[in-house]
Amino acid sequence: MPIHLPAGLWAWISKSAKIAELVLAIIAVLFAARQFWDAHVQAKILEDIGTHTKTLDNIGENARLAVQAASTRSIPTFPDSLHEITDIVRRTCAEMTILVDVAAYGHYSAPDEFNSYYLALQEIASMRLDESRKTKTCSDRLSDRPSTDRVRIRALIYNPVLTQQSLATQFQKDSRTLVKEPRFAKYFDYHKNLNKPSSKEELISILRDQDFAVARQFQSMGAEVRVADHRFPIYFWLRDGEDAVFVFNYQAPETGAATEIPFRTHDGKLTNVFAGIFESEWTNGKPLDDALAQIDPARSHK
């Protein structure tokens, strides 16, 4: 069962930048300590495998314990973390829940990797549960749903105002420098239908519109999408309530620069907390069409 946070607690933490940064720092330290301990336990188990086990049964049991000891691990930083996120999506049996700033996560910095992520979402969105379970190793925790149901995808993203602000924190350089970056050229070569912007402000507006174009595409493929009116101190992709990639989203108070610290976990306590956070946020989320009306009223219901 998801762990539901007390009413208003998560929203209060999210809306308080200083408290969110403090919580983030504490959690990061705790995870560092946890990783250190996991590495110590894992090394000890592997040593035991080499020095004390003689039978295949003992080796198999010790190997299983070694994997359990690494239930939470750091993963490559963005944009390489997209490979792990895509893997999570592809392994989904019944339900994928996403809490992140934008639907098109990574589409500017790593368009090829984003495309793989998008295609993975598209693939699971088209699958029935009986089809999904034939090709994947699935637990029984979500087996109460009818086998003819589709895989459920829910995504909670920022509203247009927050999206614009979030993008601004990611582009600290001046316009002249931004348009000379390799990723700028690659992105607009990839999207030849878009006009190249001449300023940072134009670039941010284009990316915001592209983010919500992808959100509309999510809806078209059958995903449920809502928007939030406050920032998240953590992003995550949760598969079937039991496997997650999560990202600490830290904004330096001195410079405003954003830093992301990603992990992957199948620790049941953590995944239950993420499930509880998502349900709390989902209940307070607003319909995507309301957000689209802020961008282009003529297209909001198309």
C-alpha cells in the first residue's frame, strides 16, 4: 500500500524553497550513507562467495543477497540517466507513474535518447495487460485488474508558467553563447520544421511549446496528464509501484543553477513513499486542457 503523507505536508515542503533544499541535503546525505553501507555489505557478501562457498546453492544464495544489498544505487547523470528511465518504462507491466517538470524530459539536450524514451512510452500505452505479462517478468501486486485493460500511464508535469521558469533556470548563459552550443545546432537539425530563435527568450518559448506538444501527444496515446502549480523537489518514474528512477532536483540559491542527482531503486519503502507522494499530487493536479488554454486558447481542446 502506498504511504500517504499527512495532508498538506508534501505541498508545504514543495512550496518552501529553503525547506526543500534542507530536506534535499539531508536526504542526499542519508542516501550517501546508505550507499556506503550497501557497498560495504555487498563487498563482504562477494568476499564470502569467493572464500567460503563451495556449492552452487550457496553461491546462488549469496549472489541473491548481493543484489538485494544494492537495492538503491546511483546512476549516470542527465542526460545519460535517460537510458535507465527508458529501461524502467520498457519493463512496465501494468502501471507507470511520472512526476517531472516537463513531458518532453531531455528532448533538447538529448533528442535521440528522448526519442527512445518516447517510443517506449508509446509501446506500453498500446499494450493490454495480458499482452504485457506474456513478454515481461511481472509481479502479482497489480493482477486484480482485468487482463483486457491497457497499461495505465499517468504523468504530472508543471503548468506553463512554472515550465517557463524551470527552463529559465536551465539556461543561465547569454543568448549569443547558447546559439553557438552544439546541442542548439543538433536540436534544430533534428526539428527542421522549427525556426531557429535569435534570443534566449525565444528559445525558452519554443521549448515550452514543444514540451506541451509532447504532453498532448501523451494524451493522444492514452496517457492521463495533469499539471501542477508548484515545483517538485524530486522527480521520479515509478514502474508498477516497485521499481523507480528518482532525481533530486536541486537549485543552488547563489546562482539559481539547477543540478540533478539521479538514483534507481527497488527498495519497497522508498517506492511506497513515491506512490503516496504521487497520489497526493495527482489529486491536486489540474487538467492538461486548462494549461493548454494558457498557451493557445484556440488549440486547448484539440
